[in-house]
Amino acid sequence: MNSHALIEAADRCVLCGLCSSHCPTYKLFREEGESPRGRVMMSVALLRGEMEPSKRLVAHLDHCLLCRACEKSCPSGVPYGEILDGAHAMLPSPAGAAYWLEQIALRPRLVALLADGAALWRRLRLPLTALGRAATSRLPKAGRVSSHYPAVGKKLGKVGLFLGCVAGPFDRQTHRDAATLLSRLGYEVTVPQGQQCCGALPQHHGNPERAKQLNRMNQEAFGGQQLDAIIFTSSGCGVQLVEKGDLPAPAMEICQFLLQSPGLDRLLFSPLPQQITLHHPCSLGNVLRGNRAVEALLERIPKIKITLLGPDGGCCGAAGSHRLREPETADLLRQPKVESLLAAESTMLLSTNYGCALHLAEGIEKMGATVEVVHPVTLLVRQLDSRPSIRCRGSIASVVRGNDEVTGNNEAT
Ligand code: SF4
Ligand code: SF4
């Protein structure tokens, strides 16, 4: 949208303030400048040229997590994310750690080298920070993600697998597990080598032209292959692909894709009589609306008991480069979640967003606790039952939401 269209869209805001009670930064700071309504007004003033980008204004806009809980709750349909991106394009580019994250993320060979170096560092048992341990935990010893996985059994179609700039080299375990599930379902999986960052970092850092350039490279990488879908495993990247990608095939979150696949009953899972906690990233819940798909997929594991990460489902504080720009706020937002996880006494935490998973894993370590943090597809692969048929009639999976328990019969026949 151009400035004129953004101002028109922002005019839909009737200043009702309903969004504020959903906004994590407003709940923390109780200031109008830290509320969605305040930020929409500041963005419009900037776009109209009525306000200068003062230090205070820039700080209020920079504190936004872009979690889009406000957008989901807005009765007037104000496209908050678009408006904030438009305002950021008028501000100076971020400096410091956020700047360096973007510079590194846009250099795939450098990220791959860093991942290899980190894997070696871990193998040599050299000291790592809590974040370093979390980041290296998903580098499987068996090596890289292949460029091609053939369909197992009757072929249902062909999909592309999107990796992401940092998650590509670092979150190899998740990508390999995603490819395993897809191929076992009957999909041929291609992982184009020319693919790039989704563009979310430059998009939210006020550089939409750079984001478009990356998008064109991804269009080319996934083009000419007759794909049924382009699958992503990290929902934060997925939002950018879904909203801005215009890719040669529909971009789909892995769990949403698996759940709607006609071959899903081919996948049978061994029982897991354990308490698991599930984190729903803002990108998945507020934008992609995929929470239920992840839950429904996990409910296919007999006897699993799932608790949603508390206390209120709001942002964990990771939020793209927010964790680097505002580490204190990020820690404040994370702390109650880690406490709620530890109180639930779960053996594992699942999250569909790589950045959130790292941030939460770091918080768990800092509390001196040990809870494994993995993507839901990793748990699904661990529970995959290779036998041709298994009967688990009567096993019940349950998802606990606050005080309500929703049970689902997940019979496997
Ligand atoms: S953004 Fe939406 S919910 Fe928030 S004040 Fe404006 S109209 Fe109300
Ligand atoms: S995107 Fe999230 S942090 Fe930003 S204003 Fe909306 S609710 Fe608040």
C-alpha cells in the first residue's frame, strides 16, 4: 500500500481502544504510546508529515512486537501490520544488533558457515551461552537437509520446502523431520538451493524494496516445478511468504498442510503417555490462524496430554529482531511463560516458530531447568509408527486451555 492507501486504511480506526487489552506492550507499560491505537495515530501523523520522527516516537513504534493481536481483535479491520510497516519505512533503519542480524541473515553462505562452526564448537564441548546451546541443539549429527526427498508409496503430489535464512542452516532437525512426514505421506519434496530469506526482517525494518528483491529470488527458486504447495516450518517467516510472497504455489504452514492432506491416515503414531506443553506463536495464531491445526495433528498421537503455554497466550517477546532490540522487555514477556511451563511439569515444549523456540529455550536454561524445546513435526516423527497397522482404540488426547479441558478421541485404526 502507498502512503495514501495506508492513511485511508488507518481512518477505519474509530479509537474504540478495544485492541489495547490484547496488546502486550500496553499491558506492560500502560501508556497510550505503547498501545495499538496510539501507534496507529503516530503512524498516520508520520505518513501525513504532521510529526517528525522524534526519539520518543521512534521508540514507541520500535517497541511494537508486530504480534498483531491488535489486528485480530479490531472490529473495524484496521490493517495494523501494513500501517506499521509503512511507518517504519519512514524511519531510520535499525542500528546495533538488529542491523547486524539483518546483514548476516541476508548472506546465506555466512549463516551456513556460522552453523557449521557452531556445530563443531558444540562437538568439541566448548562453552556456549544458553542461547548458543538452544541454537545448536537442532543441528543433527547426520548433516544437511537434502535437496530432494522422493515420495514413499503412492505419490500424492510434489511440494517445495522453504527453509529460511537463519533457520535453514540452524534448524536442520525440523526441516528433515518435515521432509520425512511429507514424503511418508506420499509427497515428493524438493528443497531448492537458490531460495533466500523470506524478507520479513527488511520488511519490518523499513526496507520493503529489499524484501521484494528477496521475494523475486524465491519466486525464481521455486518456479517451473509444478508444485502443489510451498511448505514452511517457521510461522514467523510464513506470514511474510503468505502475505507478500506471491510465490508460484500457495505457501502453507506444515501442520496446516499435513492436516488437510488426503493421505494423513497413512501416518500412524505410537502412544505417548506424557504431559507436553504447546506454545502458539503470534504469527501462527493471530495471522495464519493455524493453532487448531497443530493441536489436531498432535491429538493423533494416542495418550498424549497437551497443555497450552500460559499464562494468557500473549507474545513471548522474541518477535523477530525485538529480542535483540529490547532484551529487557523480551525477558519480561518471557518470564511468566517459562514459569507457567515449569509449573505444568511438562517433559517437552513445542513451538512452530524458530525464533520463539530459541527465546523460550534460553529462558528455560536461565531458570536452571531442563525441558526440551522442539518443533511439533519433530515429536510427530519420533512417534511415527512404521508398522503397517496399529490399533489404539479408545486412546484419548486432551488439550488443556486454561481451566477448560477439551478432549478428542484420537483412535488410530
Ligand atoms: S485499531 Fe481497531 S480496536 Fe484499536 S482503537 Fe482502532 S478501531 Fe478500535
Ligand atoms: S502488534 Fe502487538 S505489540 Fe504491536 S501494537 Fe499490536 S498488539 Fe501491541
